[in-house]
Amino acid sequence: MLRSAAKLLPQCGTIARRCQQRRCVVSAGILINKDEPSQSPLEQRTSRFFSSIPSAPPAQQISAFPSIIIGPDTIVPQGSFAEAQASFLEPPMELVEEMLDKLIELKIGIVAHYYMDVELQGILFAIKRRQMELLESDNAGKIPKFPLVAIADSLKMGDDAVNMCSQSNVESIICLGVDFMSESVSAILGKNGFAHIPVYRATHKHIGCSLAESAEGLNYKAWLNKSASGKSKALHVVYINTSLETKATSSSIIPTITCTSSNVLQTILQASAQMGPEELRICYGPDTYMGENLVSLLTAVLESKWSDERIKRDLHPAHDQASIQALRDNIDVYPSGNCVVHHMFGQSVVDTVMNDYSDAYVTAHLEVPGEMFQIALQKSLVDDGVVGSTSNILNFIERKVKEAAEKGEKKRLKFILGTEAGMVTSIVRSVQEILDSSSSKGVEAEIIFPVSSEAVMGVENDGSQSPSSTLEVVPGVAGGEGCSTAGGCATCPFMKMNDLDAVQDILDMIERCSSGESDISRLQLSKHLPPNKLGGKQIDGRDAIDLGTEPIVYMREFMKSKKMSQSLVERIEKMAI
């Protein structure tokens, strides 16, 4: 993991522009100076980080996790990590207007994942909000009706791109995420009649994903071949966060359906019920933590002695205790895949959550390690926590805040955020909307970042601060995310390769190309297109891209009908003969 983070450090040297357009602030842990507009915040963090490497003192001990307290009219960060997250929530409107004008003029849409850098998310949210404000007073039809900016999970990014093309007539899409996301968005556009719409990544360099890449080696293929070699019914449930090549290769070996963290539980429950829990073996991969957590969830249901009635009501109408046990015992989890972000929730973080935050709601993405997941799982059984996707986490926080506001309570709700810290932007916006629309002014929501003390690195004074001041490097790309194996920084170094400067560069290149000014820009843009490993290839006589999108099609059919596709069922039964 450390080698992977180190490879990303050179990415930080090209961010030296437009700081004068942004709101640069000075606060503990955010190495930003209003009097030095020539450097961006990230560049300042980068230069200070490198200058400190030879003699950086030991990690600073922190007495509590950093957090952001959200009130009806206030946002109060606690600790340097939280200050870094909060500093860009209200971006300068002149920059927002400038970028929105370009999106409208050049007919560009932007789809971004929840885990984007907070500075970039702040700008994107403000652009979307401003577009919707202008739309209300637009009598000339100049403002597109569908938002030109969407922040979502990896599956919905593709759907939003399609809507931008069909409803707002965009002519290009900027996809902010890792490479498999831009690849997927491009494929979904192609399936919906928009293959001519180019999709541009934020950088011409490879934007990897440790989880997706764990399914691209020979070990994963060997695991699939072993699973398909038996005579029993077998279904491969593959996480959406994988490349098209992985999906295509998997489909050529074993019947495969895609899942998201939102629908994975219902996917395996329905497949098991439809084809027989004792007959169907479910092979889940590549996310080892998510697979093990699914098994843990089913085990918790059994050990908590849920009645058959509760299982039918709360899990699936076709299941009971016996079928849940059969399903659990027939799940085969790939043993060697994980996400570097969720892997960072280590034992020191878990101990702090258990000992010091017993009164907090605990949320955990299905990808986080077992210890953190177990805490959230036990809390979820009594509605004091949630385990699931980013959307599940957001919905849970919204529901709890809304319930407290409707009761007119005066209290502070605490939420441990057991997923990537970049999601806080969406949470702040949603919570403030709920509180603003409520007559109750006594409710606050505290979003707590489970960051270990070792994840905040000390930096020696370089002379620009007072002699007694102590600086801290806030986790970010420049600091290799500030992560340590002790746990918990939860920011993705790959996602952070998408930044505001990169987006503005893409906009500038598209503008020059549209005006016919530069063939160089056209060549540069071509390097930002998604990877196309499957273009023109066939696997077992089938078009590789069609084979790669087939598991997604099966998933969409399930999401609509709540049943496994008949063609998928027939293939499973045929392989078992």
C-alpha cells in the first residue's frame, strides 16, 4: 500500500494556478496563506511536506477524533483534519459562475464520485445549485433542465451521464473517479445510443484502484475456474467497482451478475431463494471485506435468533432460518481483494470508537474491515447504526436528523463516518437542508472522522510561523494520504488524482478545440479518454464489450423485476448439468 501511495506523490507538482480565485484560509493543520495567492493550498501542503521529510517529529497525539458539527446556520470543524474537510464547503461564487458558464456554453456535463476531494466537491455542489437557481427564472430556455453536475456512486454516474445527454444535450462528459468508472460511464452511454459522446478523465495518467486491480490477475481467474469446475449450480456475484475486462473475463468462465454495495444483500438473497439455497453456490468477489461482512451479517441474524416472520419481513419474503443458514454456508468469498481506503480502519480506531463513542451512531460501508463493521452491525440491529453503501449511510443520517428535528428535540446527534471522508460534503448539504426546513433549531449533527493519531504527521516549523507553533500535515495526496497501518484516515489517494485544476484544464482544452484553435489540445484530450482494453476484441466468439456489460444488464433486470433474469438462470442450470 505504501508503495502505491508513493507512486502518487509526483502528481502533486502541477497544481500551481488559480489560487487567487479560491477562498484560501489559515487554520491549524491547513497550510494555506491568504498573503501567498501564487500557490494553491495543495501545492503549499506538498512543498511543506517534502521539506519536512528528513526531520519530521513523531506523530502528534490527539485526544479525540476530528469532527464537523453541523447546525441550522453553522458549520464548526473540530481538529485539523476536520478543518481541512470544512475549508472548501463554501467556494467563491466568481469561480462557480465562470465554470458554470463554460459548462453551458460548451455543452459539457460532469459526473463525479462521492469520494472526490472536498475542494472539488464544494465547487461542484455550488455549480449545480447555481444552475438550478438560474433555471427557475429562465424564460429564454438557455439553462439546461437536467443538472450539468452530478455527484453519485459509481453506477448512478453512468445513469446521470445518459440523462445529461438526453435531457440537456451535452456533447461531452467529464468523469471524475478512477479509470474503471470512466470506462463504465462510456460503456453505458454506448448502450443507450450515445457512443459518439466522448468521456474525459481528469488526467492522462492511469488512475488505479487497488480493489479493481485485485480482480485482474491470474489468481482471480484461477478462483473463478475452480468455482466453475464443479457440477453444482454456481453464480459469480461481482462488485460493480471492477473493470469491464474483469466482468467480461468472468462472464466467459462462470455465470456472472454485477452488484453494488446497496443491492448486494438482496442480490444474493433473491438468487438463493430463486435457485435453491442448498443447491446454489454463490461466489462473491473481489472485495474480501464486503464478502466476509455479508457472511457476518447473516451469522448475526442467525445468532440473534430472528424469527422466521422477522426474516421474511426484514430480509426477504422467501427466506427463513433454515434457508438463511444454507445461504450463508454456500457463500465462497474471494480471499485476496481489498480497498486501501477501507483497509485503513485499524485496531486503534476500533478501540477508540468502542471506548469513547458509545453514544454515537456508527456507520460502516460494506467494504470496511471486520472489526469496524462488527461495531456498526451490532448497532444496526437496534437502529443505532447502519451498514451498507454510501447512499445507505447518507439516508440513515438524513433519517435520524429528520426524526430529531420533527420531535423538536434539543440535542446533538453523533455519527461515526465509517467510509471515505470526501462523502462529508454530501452529508453537510443534506443535513443543512433538513435543518433549514425545520422549525426546530435545537438539533445539531456531529460527523466524526475515525482518524488515528498516527494518521496526522507532525511537521517542523520552517520559520514562517511563530517559534512556538506546531504544524500538522492534514491527510491528502501530498502526504501519501497521511495514512498509516494503525488506521483510519479514509481518504483515497487514487480519487484525489481528480482535482479542481485538472477539471479546469479539461474545460480549457475543450474550449480551444471547439473554437478550432488548437490541434495540440485535441491530441491532449485524446489522452484523457477512458481505457479501451476490450475495443474490437472477442472472447469465445462474442464481442468483449457486450460480454463485459452483460453482468450489468443482469443486475439492472434484477433491480427492475426483483428476480434473476431467466437467461441467467438458464445458464446457471445448464452449467450444472
